[in-house]
Amino acid sequence: MSIAPPHIERQAVPDDIAEVERLTWCRLRWPIGDGSATRVRSESFESDSIAIPLVNVAAWIVENWWSILYELARVSDAGTQEDSGGLDSHAPGWRSRHSLRVADSSLLLPDLRIFSSGRNVTWQLRADHGQLFRAVPDVRFVDDTLTVGSREESVASLGELVSWTLSRLTNCDGADVSNIREAWDFISRTPSRSSQAEFCRAAGRLGLDPHDVESWPQGICEWLEEAPAGTLDTAFSADILSFSNDVTDLPGIDRALRALVRDSGLRERPTERTRGSDASIVRPDSTTAFALGYERAERLRWDAHVDSTERLPELERVLHAAYGQRLVHHQRLVVPAPVSAAAGWSSDGVDVITRPDPTGQRSRSRRFALARGLHHALWLCDEGARLATDAADDDQRASRAFAAELLAPRREVFRLVAERRKIMPEIDAVAEVASLYDVDPVLARNQFDNARAGR
């Protein structure tokens, strides 16, 4: 199990603290992946647990429950490079919803950031490097890890802490405790398939509190409430709800994109397209989104009989050679949103819509966008059309890795650059290899770096 439940034990209680703190005072040990969220060190001691009251931690968890589980890290598009180091959202508003340290600034709490990565939940521990912790100046949290767990594991781990806390507060009726109890009752008792839960998940993706709609920007609540039942939980809606745009722009963008998909006739992938000779299109198993993207690209090149040393032919030819399918490319995506492609299937086969190329020719960036759209059509359009966006979720990362690996296989890029930099500066070697594969030098650079890092 990547995300284990916290270990909570009753602890001797300090004098002169509030009743709710006294009742929830404990020794907390919380293993996260290969590290521990509660490992601390000072000049005189080291411990894998901390002694704190949990009431404010539980309050923070239930208040931010939907954002913790469904809101992505707000990062800029990392393009073709693996962006594991880019999971650092600096916006104070985002941190307040995702960093456990914000739960109570007077307590010794780790900077544990919990956020959605699309299909899973990321737990990012940030060690205290150099800075002094304000509450206990000579103590620092020492583990610095990033662990991805299932949403079910995350719910169980967070829920264990909340349940233990409430079990200690059975006879307390203060307003703060009542708020925690009521919020947790709603979370734990609301059926996951209900319209209420669907609304809450959508709000969480937007970083909004579903129980405080009065504070939302105008028009957002009505937009979500008017969505037909089941619509907000679709992958297409998740793509839109994860945009980095101002939330007030989303209703208009949503209408424009749905109209584009409807008018273009984009729909889900036909089941028969993944059977028989096309069995290789079926989603394979993999451990990370990037590895999955690389694996899919390698398989498509193999099925199309295109060696990793060769420049990739036009994608239309590649798809037909591999699976006998037709790829239709349209250039009419003009929505003001971080979308590089819309993809789906039609009676003609795979349809991908990208932004118009002002040069009238297919540029390298359009080819990358087309490759991302192809990835979505082949592997992600089980329910309907999908969008290739700048979001930092599993599906979008897989599509970026797929497009980069399909156009310029990273191990071959590394080999070619290593050979050439013996006789020329590395920057020139990268540019020359990029020209060989007809890709942007930035893509070639990122592929070189990923291969050098063993990705």
C-alpha cells in the first residue's frame, strides 16, 4: 500500500489547553510511501512521530475534502519534459487547500501537499530545508518524497484521522466540533453516484467549496447545476474543469467546446476498433503516466514498422500502417483555452482537431498536438471526445510523453546527441538531432534529459 492509514495513539496531555485539544491530543505517526510525514529532527533528537491535537487537522481535511481529492496541481505546461519537479503550486490559495501545514500554523505540522493527479492522488512531502519552523524553531521535518496512491487509499487514510478525532469528541457540542461532524456525515453518507456528490467533485476540481456557493464567482453554481446528470463526472468535463483559465471564463469555453465536438461529430471509440488485429490498441499496464506514454509510442512505432532511428512519416500513414485506420486532421480549434487538440472518432475513423496553422503548413508544434490527439483517440475516448490540455494529470502527461516518444524516441536521441557532442557543443548536437527527427529543439532537449535521467 502506497498510502497507509496514520498510526494514532493517545498521549500525555499538556496543561492549560482547550478541552477539544486535550481530548484529541495524540502521538501521530504517518507513513507515506517510502517516507514518513511525521519524521522530525533537531540537534538533540530524531523521531518518526509528533505529538499534537488533531481537531484542527480534522477540520482542515473535511473543509477541503473535495479539492484535496480532485483538484490538480496548478502548473504551467511542461511540454515534452517529464515535470516531476514541477508539482510545486505556489499560489497561496492553492496551498491553503492542499498543504497540511496550513491546518494550524501554531502546530508542528509537515508541509504535506495532497492533490489529484487525475486518476490517482499525489502525496508530496516537502522537507524543511534551511528555514526554521515558526512553532518549534529547532525542529525540522526531514523527508522529501513524492508518492502516488489510489483515490481509495487516500480516502481511507484521511478518513481514519477524521474518524478517530470525532470518536474522541462524542460528548462535545461546540460549534467547531459540530461543523466537523456535519461535514464528515455528509462526506461519508452521501452516495458516490448521487447528483450531490457529482456537484461536489466538480467544485473540488475547480478549487471551490461546494458548501459555500455564496462566495463563488457569479454564474459558476448555475453552470454546474444546469449540467445534465452524469455529465460533470465525464472525462471530457474533467478536462474542462482542470483548465488554468479564470473560472469565470469556463461556462463560455465549455459551451464553445461542446458545440465544436457536436458539430464535428466526434464520439467515443467504437469497441470493434480495439479487437482482433487491433488488439495492440488496448490500454496496457504501466506504473507511471510517463512510462505508459512511452510504452504506447514504442508499440505504435513497432506496429507501423517504423524503427526508432527513423524520422516518423506523416501520422496518417503511421496509423493506417499500424491499425488500418484513417486519421482525419482538422484545423479549426479557436477556443481561448489551454487546449492543443480535441480528439474522437467519426464514421471516417480517428478525428483530431488542432489550432489553425497561420503558415498554411503543418508546423512542428501542430504535429506534436496532432500526436497528442491521436493518443487520446486511441486510448482515452472510451466515453466520447477528449481534449489535450496543459493540465498536470495522468492522461495529459501520458499524451505528452507519447507524442514526444513517437516523434523522437528518447534513447535514440540520447545516443545521437552523445555521439555528436564529441565534435560539437551540446546545444548544436541537440539542434542537429532535432532536425533529423523534424521536431522542435526543446522537445529533443527534453527527450535527451529524460533518457539521461533514466526515465
